[in-house]
Amino acid sequence: MMSTAGRDTGCNYIVLRCLDDRYVLVVDGDKRVVAKPKKKNVQHLQVSEHTDRDLQARLLSGEEVSDDQVREVLERLTTSSKEVD
């Protein structure tokens, strides 16, 4: 996900959890860590075509995810999206 509004415009995030139909909690493993995620309006996010199945499975099963894992996945996904462009 990429932020399209606010001070964090252009930042890439991973959705940690959905709060309701309007808000999600997002993390980047750096400024927004798993212990303190950012509450973000879904209208201010652009959906990415890329997904990390391993991280997705961990989050859906309720396993804890580390900031290192989040940073690694974001780096890999942003690198692969730049190669496609």
C-alpha cells in the first residue's frame, strides 16, 4: 500500500490489521513500527498489486510479525515493482 494523502504521501506500508470499513493499521518497520502502527483512512491508500504470501499468512493466523520482517518484505516488494515499471 502507498499513502496518497497526508504528511506521509508516497510512503509504502503493510496493512497490519483492519479496524473497520474505513480505517486500517499500517506499518513500515521503521517510522511506524509493529508496536505502534499508524491508523490510516483507506481512502488515503493506493492498493499495490504485489503481495507477500508468507507475511500475509502470518498476519491472518495471528502470529507476531517483527519490524525486520516488515522492512524486508517492503524492500522486496518495492524493488520488484520498480523493475516492472
